Amino acid sequence: MNPTLQAAIAAREAGRYAEALSLLNNLLDERSDAAAWLERGRVYLALNDQRQARHDFNAASYEDPVGAIGDEARGELLRSLLAPGSQVSPRRPAPAPRGFPRQPPPNPWARTLVMVLLLLSILCALVAVIGFGQNPLNFTTPAAPTRTISQ
């Protein structure tokens, strides 16, 4: 972890919010970092600046959309939107699969679509071979016209 970020966390936990904000602002001026956005949002939340805290939590979520820091930022954002005293349960990791990795079940709509298309193609092939309607295919070859030679 970045030493500046560690110092900012320690300053926030000690109640030195101005020092924490100064460190985090300098860190964010250098580069955009999801952990710094998250921590600065926590500082603003401690200072009861809901608007700025929500902005920073959103920024952290955009910086890390699928990671743990983004999850924490979305949790903090949700907690800031809830009424005081409400609780949000933490996100639980998915259980590890046992034994061989299992394939997800096939999509029933895809299977149905494939079967319908297969049956339609068979039907079209039969119609082409056998014929349908007014002009069916004729498998007999017509007799060749004969010419009579008159003398």
C-alpha cells in the first residue's frame, strides 16, 4: 500500500481530517487511485459532507468497477444513502465449486431455437426434393419427341 495513503488513513482514524484531506488531495493530483478516492470519501463522510463523499465513492467505483475497492466504495455509497442506524450486509464471496468444475446449464431458449431451425431446414429440404404446390418436381423424364420422315 502507498505510504501516503497509509498516512492519510492513520490521520483520518486519529481525527485529523484536514491533514488526511491534504495528503489525499496531493495523492489524487499525482494520479487517480481508487483507494485514494475511497479514503477521501470516508474523510468527507466523517466531516458530514455527504455530497462530496458520494462523488468520491462514485469515482472509486468507476476506477475499480469489479474489484474489492470498488465493492467497498459502493457499500460506503449505499450506507451514506441509507437512514442513520440502517445496516447493510457485507458482500459474501461465491462458494468454491467442489470436484470438477461444472459447466453452466445450457440456455433452454438457445436449445429450442436450434431445434426449430434444424426442423425448418429439414422441412425445406423435403419440400425441395418432393415438391410442393402447383409445380412439383417430376422425377420421370419426358419422352423425346420423335420426328417422322416423310418421303
